[in-house]
Amino acid sequence: MVKRSRIIAFFLVVLIIGSTMGATAKNILNNIKLGLDLQGGFEVLYEVKPAKKGQKIDKEVLASTAEALDKRINVLGVSEPSIQIEGNNRIRVQLAGVKDQNKAREILSTQANLTFRDANDRLMMDGSDLKQGGAKQTFDENGAPSVSLSLKSADKFRKVSEEIMNMAPNNVLVIWLDFQDGKDSFKNEVTKPNPTYLSAPTVKQIFNQDSVSIVGSFTAEEAKTLASLLNAGSLPVKLKEVYSTSVGAKFGEQALNDTILAGIIGIAIIYLFMIFYYRFPGFIATVTLSIYIYLVLLIFDWMNGVLTLPGIAAIILGVGMAVDANIITYERIKEEIKVGKSIKSAFQAGEKNAFTSILDSNLTTILTAGVLFFYGTSSVKGFATMLIVSILMSFLTAVYGSRLLLGLWVHSGIFKKKPSWFGVKQSDIKNIAENYDTLDLPTRFDKIDFVKNRKKFFILSGVLLTAGVIILLVFRLNLSIDFSSGTRVEVLSDKPLTVEKVESAFKKHDLKPDDIVISGDKKEIGAARMIGVLSKDEIAELKSDFKQEFGSEPNVSTVSPTVGKELAKNALIALLIASVGIIIYVSIRFELAMAIAAIASLLHDAFFMVAFFSITRLEVDLTFIAAVLTIVGYSINDTIVTFDRMRENMHKKKRLKTFQDIADVVNVSIRQTLTRSFNTVLTVLITVVAMMIFGGESIRNFNIALFVGLIVGVYSSVFIAASLWVVFKSRELNKKGVIKTVKEKKKYSDQPQV
């Protein structure tokens, strides 16, 4: 009997959730802050240095500097800047959406100290004599722009004016603006003060007042900026730029549109695949995946996070990972149906048996995402944050959401005699009287002996790894400025570009790029890299001229040698910590032999990615490291699923006594999980390929790295990890004396190969 109340409950749940999503999605999307790579802007990392001898840079000094920078940013009208103190002596500033990047850079690092001097250049008053917030942009009686100042002490100004008046005939009060900035700060520490003359009024009377007006040869906008700078106060320290990157507004807009298009295409293909292959459960998966995307954006909005290009990539990657959990569950349900269980019993058993694999694979990925967050820089941290949120939400929706929605239909009884709705043919179902177990089910891969062919796979990987080492020694890596230091300029033109045209534009600035690469569907993007690090003024001039010549502001990134070395060091530490963490976790959940096999497989994958980038000369940047660590966390999913089935099969055998027992466990386990291994990787590959084809240029190398890593990852999970466990386990049994001789192994290896 069909319980229609459960079906009605399903539609009510979907209707309530769907209407909530529809009513709030627009506001959520509007509220989410976009990173500078999606709307333009710039980011700069300052090294904080003492302004005077003996000054110590401590937490209080860093906090006051960050506060002073925040006041200066208010001048620019940037609503939500990001100012972060990093380590013991660094401050990172991110300004997304700032319209005038050159002005922003100037205002941030410029020391504006007003000084009043006599004709002999003797200091009479300075900025410390001004009232806080007492500077205003005004106009004089002739309509000329001026700056009105409120002084702390009218008496002090009276004494100064009296002293100046008595210095006739040189009774002038010269007003200077002493600029002290960090230009050329990569070459020198900080340049000497660069004073700017404002005015020199003649003092003919004593002024007993607490206000003064400065009239100089500046525009109303310049007067307004000067007043704002004086109100912001002077910086308590010297600032040295060690890293900076800027993104033009057109670059950001194009990257956002391309990435969203790629995401829609990739997700649509995944939806079609799930419905076609898994039938009704696949439809449920599309519902929960839609809820997953909504929840990720909602949580990110609540976190007040900043969405970046890598962050969007993490969401789309998370869709593939959410599908993994559905695939693992649905494959287990199909197995239970095939052994003759009812739909209801198969659903309950499948959900229960799949949970452990899903939990283990998600936790290992969260582990690597956590390492990424801890050791990554701003954009990588954004990717890691979104990846962690994505994993948690995918677990919630794929496990509990799918269980709830599919359970309503299953428990209604509508599928009682309809296994085809779950993608199972009637001819595949065994008679329950035959006492079949899911671990005994035949598969389409039963003729393949994976253990028998393990030496072939070891030889193949060994040859490729050796070739990879030689390739690395000969070609080395094409390191981006992130790791090698220097300047990278990316040009977006409204007309097709050529290397000669871009090179000519740099020659006008007496700059010679080391290499220029033209890309884009219409050859509209040109990327140039230089060993030297451009100064603040050089960047400002370059951006201004290139905007005029090519139609949009270029992206400019600079990295000092110190930061480049730190990034490379942190990348290696992150990979090491992730590997150790996985060893510990897999050892606790499974056994040490499996942990070592899993790590060997992961390092195998990571090295192949490195070798591939070496021979193709693709640029290795921070996003490549994020891709490597993502693969480290993701490719272990398949390995965990295989190991989980191996653990089940070992429990069935009770005890491994011979080499044949070990081989049987591995062969049966791989055969039983091979379909889901291919399907889980396929769904992620769909999103990655969509991102490669339709996504922006700035994350193309990231997606290429993921693509290579996923292909190699499924190969190593199936053909390397389990086979390595065979080697370790057989040695373990030999030491225990269970396998007394190697005759069994020799006998087994002498059998005809498939």
C-alpha cells in the first residue's frame, strides 16, 4: 500500500525549502562581498619598520598602524577594506572595488606632515599642533581652493606670528608638506623626506586665533585629499612594500562572468549524468546539490567572507565532492538490491554501510584544507575557507538531506517492485534464497587480476617517475614571481595583441620583460614577467599609460625576494604536514600499512603534477600549490573507499593466512569499488573541464593542475595504493611466520595473466 502522506510530505519539504531559497537567494548574492580579483582593486603587504632609532615594533605599534591605515582608507571611500596584521611585523591591506588604485597606493603609504618654518628653515609648528580632525577643504575670498586648519593652541600661534613678524624684512611663514613614502622601497629602506612647498604668507600682524587657512596652487580635489590626510594623522612607523597585486576592473568583471558560466555548465552536466545513471536517486541528488550550493553561499554570507575566484572554484569543486557521497551511497543501495533485498531494506543497509567511507574521505579532505588555510596567503586562504565550508555542507546535504528526501519516497512503498527506478535491472537481482552477500556479487571487472599485474604498474610508474626526475633536472619549474620574486603585468586589450606590441609598450617605460605570453580567445590578454621589482611610482605610471593605450587598467603584481622564499618554504611545509596528518588519521582508522601506501600514492600524484608542469612550461604559482594540496586531500577519497571495502572483506575472511588471501581481498575490493571510483572522479572532472574551457585565464593553470591530478589520482588509487598494501602486508605476514616461504607468492605470480 502506497503511503501518499510521505510523498505529500516530500513535496511540502521541497516547496518550503525551494520558496525560501527563491525568496532569499538574490539578497544573499547581493550581500556577498567580492574579492579584488572579481571586481578589481589591489592588495599590498607591508613590512613595518621603525620610524626612529630605538623604536620597537610590537603588537600595540602594529595595531596603531593598522588604525592609521584604516583612517586613510576612509579618505578613499572604500566601504569594507580588509586590514590584517600578519606575524610580528607585517600588515596586509586589501581594497576591493577601489576606483583609483594609484591614488589609493599613494595615500596608504605617504607620511603627510605639515610644517611651519621661518625664512631660515627653523621649525616653528608642525602637524602635532593641529586639532584632531580639524582640517577642512574650503575656498578663499577669491574662490580659490584652500585648506582650513584648527589649531590646538591660539596662544602658541600668537607667539609664532609675533616672532615671525619681528624678523622683518624676512617675516614670512613658509608652509611645507613633508612627504615621506616608501617608493623604491624594494631597493632602499625608505627614501628621505620629499618636502612640497604650499605657501609663504607674509606675517604683518600678530594672530591671536586658533585657525589658519592655507591657499596653494592646488585643485579642490587636491585640497580635499590634503585635508583628509592631515586628519588621518601621520603613520607611527615606516612601511616597506614586500608584496603587491592589483586587478583592473575589466579583468575582474570578465573573470566573474566566465567563472559563473563555467560553473553553470559544469553543474548542469553533473545533474544530467546523475539522473541518467542513477535514475530517481540521481534526481534526489540534484535537489540536495541545489540546496548545498544555497547553504554554502548562505554560510559564507553569515561569515562575512570575501568571495574570490579560487573561492568560486572551491564551490564548484565542492559540487563534485558532494556528488561523491551520493554516488557511494547509491552504489551501496544498488548492491543491496542486487542481492535480493527489498527497496526499503536496501536503502537502510546502503545508507548505513556508505556512511563510514563518506566520513573518512571528508575528514581527510578537511585536514588538507585546514593546512591550506593555516599556511596559505590571502587568495589561498579564501579557497581553503570555501573548501571547508563546501565539505561540511556537502556532508550535511548528501548524507542527511538525501537520506531524508529519498527516505520519504522509499518508505511510502511506491518503489516496492520497481528496482529499475534505482538503475538496477531485474536480471541482475539474485534470489535471496541463494544467500548472496554484497561482498559476493560478481562485477564486470571480475576477469581483471589487479594484484597479478601489480609489477607492471610499478614498472610503469617507476619509469614515469624517473622520466619526471630527469625532466625536472633539465627543464626545472617555470616559477611565477610568487616564488622567484619580480614583477608580473597582465594586459587586457580591446584589440588583439602581439608580443611585439606589448614589448613596445614596455620599452616606452625603459622596461624589458623577460617573457611575454599572449592568450585569450581573441588574443586580447598579454602577460609579461620581469626579474626586477617596480616601485610604487613606476607602477602608477605604467597603469596610467597602459589604460590609455589598451583600454583598461593592467593587473600588476610584485613580490620581493624575501616573500618569494617564504612562500616556497610554506608550500613544502604545508605538503609535509598534510602528509603526516593523513598518515596519522589513516593509521588510526585503518592500519599503518594502509597509511603508508596511501601517502606513497599521494606523493606519486603530487610529483606527476609537478613533472607535468615542468615539461609543459606552465607557470607554477600559489594556486598550483592549492591544486596540489586539493588533490592530496581529494584523491585519497578513492583510496579510502577502496581501503574501506578491503577492511570489510578482511573482516569476512576473519584472518589473512596466505598470500592468496591478501590477493583475493585486494582484487575483490577493487572490482567492487571500481565503478564508483570512476564515477566520483568523472563528476569532478566534468566541473574542472568546464572551468578549463569556460573559466577565466587567472585560474586556468589551477584547473589544469586539478585535471592532471585527478587523472593520476584515480590511477594511483586503483593500481598503486592497494598493490603497495599487498607488498607491505605480505612482508608483515612473512615476519609473523604465517607465510613460511615465498613459494605461495611465486606460485601465484606464475599464473597466466589477464
